Amino acid sequence: MDDQNITDIDMKGAPVCGRCFMLVARYAPQVVAPTGTYHRECYEAWYFGHHGKRPRLLQGTNGDRHRYQIRDVAA
Ligand SMILES: [Zn+2]
């Protein structure tokens, strides 16, 4: 069995991208998904690889314009 647990990374508030495992800068374009936070580019690349189309993202408003939420979450 390949039991490769991801180390519990706690970076004091800065989330780690669920795809490339690099820190997501506070004001970097990012996608907030139920499964975690991703760089927007990372999420789009992952989504496109899986679904063959770009994800529909909802851009945040006001001070959260760099944060996107997923519009069509697969139920
Ligand atoms: Zn990333």
C-alpha cells in the first residue's frame, strides 16, 4: 500500500495550494473550493485536464476580488 500522507502543514494563515503545494499569497488570484484553496491558474489547469473545459468561477466582490468560488460544483 502506498500510504503517503501529506504532512500537516500549518503556515499561520497562509493557505497552501492543493495542487502545487506552494503557499498562496494573500492577494494572489485564488480559488476557494470545498476541498481547499488553489492558485487560480493551478485550479484552471487541473479542471481543464479533468473536464476539458474551463471552470466557471465566481469572482469575489470588493476586497475579495482576487478570490474566486466555484460556480458549478459537481454534486
Ligand atoms: Zn498552485
